[in-house]
Amino acid sequence: MEEVQANQEMKLDELQMVIFRLANEEYALPITKVQEINRLVPITKMPQTPSFVEGIINLRGRIIPVLDMRKRFQLEAAAYNDDTRIIIVEVSGQTIGVIVDAVAEVIRLSQSDIEPPPPSFVLDAKYIQGVGKVDGRLLILLEIDSIITSDEEIMLKQINA
């Protein structure tokens, strides 16, 4: 009985995370925010949108705005390839797609293996929930709800309407 309770407590301490790559870094999103992961599909460009908004896609009859995470984080541009994926996520109650270089795996990460971002973080720390440590690797845990500003959220809702 005690072993079952210990296993349940251990599971409450764990987060399931989707690991993806951008440039040479690994990032993680809580699986609860991820609706699905798709191969890259044709993206329709939209005029007068921020540079990180790649455009829109038709996902089974739903029009979804798509953001390029490399552009959002001001990383060097790279050509899309067979590993490129669109992760469909929910951000502030809205469904959007985010383009990443590759999706690596889904892991379980213990709360004890997560630390807050370093205080001297160069990147805007509002995007970063923490840093996860797993198998000698460091994972940047994204705060996906902060990935767009309130003004950008309004603009994306207009695209989505």
C-alpha cells in the first residue's frame, strides 16, 4: 500500500514535457498545452503581420495562425526541412501553430529537476518558465502563454476570426 502511495506522489511531482529543437538548443513545453504535432504544410502569408507570424494554415477546416519560433526568439533563420514541425498549442485560450526545427521526444520531468531561469538571462525571461535538467542536458522550459503580447493576441484573434 505504501509503495502505491509513493508512486502516486512521485507522479504528482512529474511533468510530461514535449521536447523540441530550435537552432542548437532544446526547449520544452508542457504536454497539456500541446494539441497535436504536424509536419510542415503550405502556409498562406498574411499582409501587415509581425515578422514572426509566418501566416495561416487550414487545419481540418479551422484557420490557425502560425508563428516561427526562430523568428520570435530572434535566432538565425534556417531553411525548413523534413524534420521541421508545427506544434499546435493553446495560448491564452487561442489555438496557434508554432514552427520548430524538430520535435525530439516526450519526457517526464520531476519538479526537483527544474530551476528558475538565471537572473542574468539575456533573453526576455518572460518566455522562460525555468531550466530543466535531464540526463546531463539542459532544457529551456517555455512559458507558452507569454509567447505573444496582449496586442499580438488581439491581432492573431482577428486573423483567426
